[in-house]
Amino acid sequence: MTQETTRPASQAQIQAVPLRHPGRWVGAGVLGFLAIFLLQGWLANPRMQWEVVGEYVFSPAVLRGLATTLALTVLAMIVGIAGGGVLAILRMSPNPLLAGLSAFYIWIFRGTPLLVQLLFWYFLSAVVPKIGLGVPWGPTFVEFDTNQIITQLTAAVLGLGLHEAAYMAEIVRAGITSVDPGQTEAAQALGLSRFQTLRKVVLPQAMRVIIPPTGNQVVSMLKTTSLVFAIAVPELLTSIQGIYSRNFQQVPLLTVACLWYLVATTVLNAGQHYIERRFSR
């Protein structure tokens, strides 16, 4: 016998054969066929009027609406993230008054519809006609007309941003609580203050938990801005509605809106992936 034939069976090379999954291929084939069938029917349907889609996809009115949508998303998320961070810190404060105020804010803004909040800010002048700076229950030094300060765009940013802050507060709080308490104790043992511990130790580690849901909130905010049609802010969907109210081409113009929303969300998803990969280091 040769040396190869006398080798024990345990030392012989094992030929691993992967398991076959014919059901997966059949299911994938069926789903692929259905996807191609539906896509072909959608693209080849003459009633979609793709020439109208191509005519309006880069229309100045549509692009202005898109710019307003993006600006609202950025401004509202800045307000929401900053406010949510402050609310989360207050919610975790050992001071019961601060923690209670934060919980009350979150309860109010998460418990009422966003559309109602937008309308409330838009009609604020009916309740508060003048906004002034001065001594409480005393003289007023500077006074402004509420309608001049709370414009349509301002009302939209306040409504979207303050509503978002209530949700971001819970996201930030979940990220902070996910960090091992031993990290805080070690930082305090080294002489770091509460603020230094939060900024240098806790938040950098909490960002890995905070970023994914925050990315989802940004994408959601992009689409939620369509609610500001109720206060006549000319964002993307409002601009689209204004066009098809004149030419009655509802489906092609709504397709234009869907295309731009998909483009914007794709860019935001790519940015979220880059930020997640950076903080995962």
C-alpha cells in the first residue's frame, strides 16, 4: 500500500458539498418574472404619458419645489436633532423638575398629530397677535407682529422641527443608555466633569446606536415635508399639485414627484451608509 492509502480516514481531505436549495431558485425565478412583467406593463403603458414626465421632470417650478423640500428637511432636522439632544439630557437629569419638563414636552409633541401642530404654528397670530421682549408681567421693550415673524416657512420649520425633537429625544436617550455605565464611572474617576464625560466618552460610543434610526428619521422627514401643503408652502408635492391642477395630468406629474423623492432618498441613504461606516471604527 502507498502512504496515501494507509492514511487514516480522519486525516483524509474532506470534500464538502454545499447544500442545494432548488426552492430558492424557483422562488427567485417566479419573483423575477413578476417584477419584469409588472415593470414592462408600467413602462409600456401609453396612459403613463412618459413624454409629459420628461417635459416636467426638470421644470423650474418642480426644481424650486424640490429645493424647498430639501431646505425644509435640513432645517427641520437641525432643530430636531439639537432639540432632541437637549431633551434627552434633561430627561436623564437627576433633577426631577427638568426630567419632568422633558417628559411633558415629549408627551405633548408625540401625542398630537403633526398636521395639527403645523396648523397651530401657522395660526399662532390668532392667539398671540404680538410677540415682545421685556419683563414678565412688566414693560415690553421690543414688540413685533406675529405674522411678520411666523411666516409660512417659519411655521413649517417650527412644526416639523419641534415635532421631530420629541422623537429624536428618545433615539438619543436610547443611544446614551446603551453605553456601559462603567465608562461613565471610569471617566468620573479620572476627574472628568459630567459634561466632559458626556462629550468625550459617552456620545462617541452612543453614535453607533443613534445614527441608524436618525438616518431613518431624515428620510422620513424628507417625505413628511409634503404635509406643509396645508399651510401653502410651495414644496415639491405642492408645486406638482399646482401644475396638474392646470393641465390635469395627475399621474405623469405624480410620477415626477416620485422620481425626485427616490433620487433624494437614495442620496440620503448613501450618506447614512458612509457615516455609519465611519463611526463603526
